[in-house]
Amino acid sequence: MQLIKKETTTATLKAIALVTMTMDHIPAAVFEPLLSYRSAALSPGVLNAINVFELIFRFFGRIAFPLFLFMMVEGFFFTHDRKKYCLRLLLFAVISEPILDLAVAYNGFGIEGLRIWDPSIQNIYFTLLIGFISVWCIHISLDKFQEKGISPLDFRDKDKRMQSLKPILVIIAVSIIASGAAIFIKCDYSFRGVLPLIMGYLFHRYNATAKQVFLAILITICIFNFLELVGFLTLPFIQTYKGNPGRKLNKWFFYAYYPAHLAVLCLVRLLLSMVI
């Protein structure tokens, strides 16, 4: 039985992703440092309430990343300029990095705990940038193979199997290089964010439905982290998604929300440090 009868738009998916991402970051930027550095000042009832809210927020926060990757795949195929898309990802990766560190790379609850640089983790825009570039490289290669009448799908044909190995090996090689780059710079989600994006692209390229593309992304993520199974809660929305953009959202708002909400959460933590 279809739970969502109204058609889901891109704007709706973006709204769900932004809300659930915020829910996921509230524990990381506020609850966890509060429990680490101010737990002695809190009553048992407050501590229990914070723990419950943290579990709830983390649970629904798992919804965000598969949706972001799904929209990245959509964006790759429908953007008017892939080079500008990459430049926007790079711009906000640079802008977001010190803000991410201020929000989650703390070593104290107040101003004294702020850290503006933490080499142990880079923000999600770097992950998305690596993933986008790797998908673009695969896309160009597959286009060239297609011009020669070669497809990785020919692997199912015994007579064309050797030819089909060429694009398959390119996909594997690019995936390994991109995963290595993600591991090397220690970006958020690491290779676990790059490989699902590549998988979603491949399904989309070969005419899978939106539901199949999303499931390809989600299942690939779940291979590395079964907690991402929560993403299945969004399937009713994906089932009614037909590519309609819906209400036009300023694309800069969508990009800027990530560093902006992290900055707000960091400010909330600093304000709480003055009263607790």
C-alpha cells in the first residue's frame, strides 16, 4: 500500500534531508560536549532526557546522507554546467571546514574548547566533491566506450564478455582511486560516501527507476554501516518522486545551510556554556 499519495518533489526531499541532517548534528555539536564537560552540573532527570533526545535525533539523522547522495546523482545528470557544480562544492568545502571544526572538534564546552583546525576529519563537501569528480570520470569513459559499442552490461553476453571487462575495470579503478583519496584526506564518511554515489550513478545511467537508484545507494551504504537502514523510512517519498523540482529553492541556500547551521549550533553550545 502506497503511504504517500501526493507526488514528492525535489524541494521536499531537500527539506527532509536538511531537517534530518540538523537533527544528526545537534547531538554532535551540543549534546555530546554538554555530557562530556558539564554532566556534573546536570540533574539525573536532565541527563536522561538528553540521552533520550540524542538517540532519537541520531536515529532520524541517518536519513539525511542517502538523500543527499540521491540528489547528487540527480544533480549530475540534470545540472547545466558540471564544472560550476564542482566549483560550488569546492567553494563550500573550503568555507565549511573551519566551521565544522569549531562545531564538532571541541576539547571543551566553552570558548576555551574551540578548535579551528582538526586534520582528523574534513567536511562532507570534500566527500561529495571527490564522489562527483569520480562519477564524472566514469561517465566520460563510459561515453567513449559506448561510442565503440562497448557496455559493461554486455558482461551478461558470453560473446561480448571480454570487451565488457574494459569499462568494468575502469569503474573499479576510478572507485579505488577515489576511495583512496577520501581515506587519505580523512573526509566525512570516507570511501563509504564515495562508493554509494558511484553505484547510484551507474543505476541511473542504465535507466533504473528513482526507487532503484535510491536503493542502490542505500544498500551500498548499509554494507559499511547497518545503522543507515533507517534510510528505508524515506522509500514512500522516493516511490512518488518523478523528478519534479517543486517549489524553487535558491541553490545557494541549499549549499550554505550546511556551514550556517553548524555555526548556529556552535553558538548555541557557547551560550549554554555561560549558563551551565
